[in-house]
Amino acid sequence: MSHPQKDSPQKDRPWLFRTYAGHSTAEASNALYRANLAKGQTGLSVAFDLPTQTGYDSDDPRARGEVGKVGVPVAHLGDMRALFADIPLEQMNTSMTINATAPWLLALYIAVAEEQGADVSALQGTVQNDIIKEYLSRGTYVCPPGPSLKLITDVAAYCYTNVPKWNPMNVCSYHLQEAGATPEQELAFALATAIAVLDALKGKVPEEDFPVLVGRISFFVNAGIRFVTEMCKMRAFVDLWDEICRERYGVEDPKMRRFRYGVQVNSLGLTEQQPENNVYRILIEMLAVTLSKKARARAVQLPAWNEALGLPRPWDQQWSLRMQQIMAYETDLLEYGDLFDGNPAVDAKVEALKEGARAELAQLDGMGGAIAAIDYMKSRLVESNAERLGRVETGETVVVGVNRWAEGEPSPLMGEDGGIMTVDPAVEADQIARLKAWRAERDAEAVAKALDALREAARSGANVMEPSIAAAKAGATTGEWAGAMRAVFGEYRGPTGVARAPSNRTEGLDEIREAVDLVSDRLGRRLKFLVGKPGLDGHSNGAEQIACRARDCGMDIAYEGIRLTPEEIVTAAKEQEAHVIGLSILSGSHLPLITETLERMREEGLSHIPLIVGGIIPDEDAKSLKDMGVSSVYTPKDFELNRIMMDIVALAEPREAAA
């Protein structure tokens, strides 16, 4: 019997195939996008660099070392034009992972689409635009929560009228799981965020049109290695969202209550050790969001096997894309209905997750909702993450190649380039030169008028989208747009989730606590350990866990959160008379930021204070850092926090006593 070569009519359509990509420059990223589309990718997923995400121009002092590292720099309309050159936006489904500056990046996108002659009302895609989770887990916020929520609703209201096929907000629970959320917390915190946004949107459109606005809210979730639990979590999301839309908002149309989500599987679980094992992890995690038709993702983007090492190469991204294509086109998955309906084990797990999430939602509701409960949610995530790491450390949670079966053959995938792509340091200077040329060539008076109109709209409470688009067309920059928002709404420092008082997690710490006491006696005061997050990197999970463990080991800790300058960190170390400084940098900007920190320490006479560093740091860079004077370098493979604690104690030992 012959087998049909074409998709049979009854097959489901596959999800959108995406690859999260962007680096160096708009031109380089454009070439990467066009290559990925030619390989069969069906949607774009744009990664922006940290200055773009946090509202700074590429030549801002705070952007030093960060330009083009974790995504593409987009400082103005010219950059956005280059990013999408020869890519017809009217035919594209584009996801932009952007939050605090989402109104601005969408304004630039719309301006480029208009230049291409596109029908703006036909544009399809998503801006993440979920600022609440930035306060909890990723740290690219700019303004305080209240005004930030208002900007989210501005985008939603504008898109409803002008870009009706666009998803104006993508509630992102992905980073909540990376910050330690349990499945119940991920469900509850994400749904609470969606509720906060929908409550704020009430009254921004006619009441009879509100269900359509509800129907445009989408989600972006995480799928971890416990794929049965994760699949049940997705089915719980579907049920709870339907329940909320129906009961809280009175949405009658089932289509408008549909839980529409995209996914990236869990980068947190990818290991630096035996990185080839990550290919299996990625595949298994994809099953959680594709196997159940009732809760199948609308779009999937997969990390590459080597993301725990650094920036993936085009081949690495292609390998992850092929994984999706094989699942969709070679298997028979899309020929069947839901595989789990009526399964008693699945039903029981889904009900348990829903019950836990409802209890957490009731707690948040009692506190006044997601905005009012940011401090509470942050502290809960830090606690959950500490428990997760503790289970890995003790071996209760097995991670193959990390805490079991750690011996193995060297990976032939690493190659001469170390298995990753590196960004040429000259990229930053080139981007800055283009930015200065852009400023010199634009109509400065037109820009000034456009920015005045933007500030006035923000001050008056008007929707900022139209003046943002006007500013984009006039030639304003990302830093100028964000500067206008800061001028009107102010800046904000989010909670760290790290309490000064020790927790009750002191089991197994007796030996370290005794060592801390002994060294503190020799120092004449309590061992002072300062944890710093220099640069624009907002991924603070590691820094928080180091600070918490040091606190529980009896050290006097200082941790003021993310996005501090080297100058601020060194000043704090001097004022607080730190015995050891620990820096955490995950954005790849460790060399310039640590160079500046060491220079400032020398200038302040603090060269005697040991400096340790943690992050995604290649071996060659680790050697360079040690040559510069860094005492120890830790990477994700150093998961045993107690060993790091003992290293800190040894470094703090008075030199006279140690001699």
C-alpha cells in the first residue's frame, strides 16, 4: 500500500516555527533572519540587545560593553529599516521580545511597514509587553509599575483600533519558571498579570468590544524537563483562562476565551557540562507543548544545545529548527485528536495544579492584585528557587552529567571556535558611529517637536502610541523615547526578594557557619560580602541565590539588586568596608565591566579586596579575568553553592592570620 506524500486534509496545521535570534547589528541580524526563513522558519522572533530593552542609546555610558551582545541594537528608524530589509512585513508573523520599550519598538515597526507600503491593519505578530514579570525575574523595566501598566494598555487600545491582528501583550510566564516558580506559581502569577492588564483595559474600548480585546491577549510560557507535569500545566492554563474570561469578564464567545500561547522550552535546565545532552532535553521539553492538541502551542521557539556556553551559531539554530520540522512533518502527531482526554492520571494532575493556582490567585487578589503584590511574588520566587537549587545540590533532583554520571567523553561538537559564536568587539564602535551619523543627518527641530508632543501625551494621560510613531518617523532614538518616559513617570528600582534576616534553611551549613564565625572573629567584625550586578543584565537569579546562601551561612551581605554601574558598586564596597566582592554578569559583557570595576577599585585604594565573578564565561575569558586580578571565576557548572561559600571565607581570611 502506498503512503501519501502530501499532508492529508484532516491533518492539523503545524504551529509557527520560530528561532529567537538577533545579534551584533541590524544588518547581520537581517541576514540571519533571511537565512532562517529560507530554511523553513515560518515566523520571526526578534531578540534585542540590553540597551534597546532598557531604553538607552548605544553610546550611552550605561550601554558600554552591552551593545549587540544578547540581541540586535535598534536605536532608531534606520536600524529597524535595516533589520527588516527585503522581508515583507505584511506577509510576516513577527514576535518581538520587548517590554519596557514595547510601545517604541512597535512604533518603529509600524513606521517601517508603512515605508514598505504595507497595509498596517494587516500586520500580524506580538510584542511581549509584559512589564510585571520584569520586576520579578528579568529586570528590563524602566518606569514604576503603575505607569508601566498604563503603557501596556496604550499599546493594546491602539492595536485594537489600528492593528487588529496584532497581539498587543504576551503575558510571559517563561522567566517566572527560570526564576524558580513552581507550576502552581507560574500559573497564578501569569494569570494575575493578565487580570491586572484586562482590569486596566476596562473602559478603554466600548463594553461590547471588550471580548475582542480579551481575545488578543496571548501568553508565552516555559516548558521544563518534567514534561508530564508541564503538559498538565498547559491543560490547566487552558481551563483556568477559559474560567477567568467567562466568570470574571463575561466573555461568551469560546473563541475569545481560547488560551493562545507561544513557548520557548527551558533554557535554565541546559547544562554547561556535557552540553550535547541538551539536545535531548530540548526535544523532550517540546513534547510538553505539542503532544496535547487541547493545549498545543501556537508558536514554538527552541533554544540551541549550546546556549549554556554562549551565543549559538547559525548551524546550532538550524539544528533546533529541524527538530520542530521533524516533529511536525515526519511524525503522525498532527493526524490525531487530543491524546490525553479522559486519562485519569492527567485529569487528577490538572485538577491539583488548578487547585493550587486558584489558592495562589486568591492570595494575590486579597493583596490587591499583581501590581500590589510584586514584592510578595518576588520573595516567593527567590524562596522557590533556593529550594530547587538545594535539591540539585543534594542530589535529590538528578541532572545527568552534572550531579550524576559527570564523567564523560569530550564533545566533538565544541570545535575550534569553542562551540559558540562570539560578537566582534568592533561592533559596538560601528553601531555608535552609525548612531552619531543618524543624529547629525536628521532634522533636529522636528525631533525636538516630536519629543515635546510625546512628553505632553504622557503627562496628560493620552495614548502614547501615535506620538511615538510620529517621533519614530522624525528620527528620534530609543534613548530619547525612554528619556521622555523617565522624565514624566520617573525611574524605579524593583525588589530584590532577598531579605536581610536569615531563613530557616540552615541544614548542612554548620561547618560553613563555624568557619564564618571564626574568620569574623579574626576580622574583628562580621564578614562583609557585597554582591553586585553591574551593567544592564537583569537576570538576577544567580546573584540572589548567592546572596541568600551567604546570608544563611552567617555573613553580613549587601545586595542592592540589578543594573548598577561599576562606580556605584565600588563606592558601596568602600562605604561598607566589604571584605569580598562578588559580581554576577550573564550578558557576555564581563570583560569590559570587570576591567572598569578593577580600575575603579585601584583608584579608590581597594585593590586588596578579593573580587570573584560568576556568569556565562568561556574558559579563555576566565583566564583573562584571573590574569587581570580576579580571584575566582564561577560558571553554571559550579552549582555547589556551599563550595563557593567556603571559597569566600578563605578569601576573607586576614592575611596576617593566614600567613
